Amino acid sequence: MGFTRINSKLVEARIVPGQRMFSQRGAMLAYRGAVTFTPSIVGGQGGVMSMIGRRVANEATPLMTVEGDGLVMFGHGGHHIHTVDLSGETLYVEADRLLAFDGSLAQGTMFMGSQGGVMGVIRGQVTGQGLFTTTLQGKGSVAVMAHGGVFELPITPGRPVHVDPQAYVAHRGDVRNKLATAVGWREMVGRGSGEAFQLELSGQGTVYVQASEEKL
């Protein structure tokens, strides 16, 4: 269905009969037409393992199922919104970053340790997002939230991208991630937080980074 940008903190989605959308509860700001909103713990997809993963990670993000015929405007907490259009690939995104997404996308949960081993687990602790991340796969659109807006960085073979773990929002493509020692660069510029790590992403794809180190 896709999203239409109203401004940096508000998007609009066209809901059509026979299709559905999922959003964070409380993200609906206004709507027109015959639209219904139903509570959905995991969006009705992802299977038992997805549910177990979220429970273990304490990430039972409350969602709404949005159906009917009309226009719905989404926004949440005054956060900036960035939209991602998927054409079959997988988007890896922190659960609390999701604002809304097409029901055509298959949901899942990935254990961070499976990308980077023990360092993947440490990454979960450093970012404060837990040990699991949400996956969305297929053809459809996703709206994610961030502080200060989002910029996209391409990841190409042989040229890894390093990101502050607190600024990471999501990534897609054939990408591997691991934590690397930050060699004291944060301390050198007077912004040390006691976390001497950078998130290194390599392979082929895109990483979405917010222009802030604030958590949602």
C-alpha cells in the first residue's frame, strides 16, 4: 500500500479492502473512511518462535491491525519518520523503531548472536535493544521512527561502514554486523559514554542511521 509523506513527523497510508496494515498502538493520529483498528500482539505472523523470541527478549511490542477502506495518518511521540520500500529483501529493524508496515510483509525475530557470535550478544547489550531484532521480508513498505531524521549509507563489498550503536536504526541486504573496538575516538572528542564500541557492517546493502544518539 505504501506511505505518503505529509511532513517529517507524519505519514499517510491508503487502506484498501482485502489488505491490512500493522502499526504501533497509539500511532494513529487521524483517519477518514471506514477503517477498523484491532489489537495484535505480534501482528499475526512470525509463528511460535517469533512469539517465544519476543517473550525471551521482553519485546512484546503492542501492535494494531488496521483494515477497511480509507486514509490513516500515522505519527508517534513527535519522532521523525523514514519510509523504506522493500522489493523482496529482508529489513532488520529494532522493534521499538517500527511505526507501521504493510501486512503483506512476513514478520520474524532474529537472535543477534547469530550475526557476529558473542559480539552480536554484546551489541544487543550495548544498544539497549535486547538480544533479538525484528525482521520484515517481502514486498511492501515500512515506516520507521528516529530522532533527528534518518540518513541512508550504502554498504559495498570491501568497504564496511562503522556506525555508533546508539545511532543504528535498521539495515537491509546481504549484510554482516559485528562490534569493533572504537579505539577511544569518543573519549578523544569529549563525548565518551563508557562504551568503547562501533557497529561494523559489511557486505552489500544499506544501513539506516539516525542523526542522534538518543533512544526512543
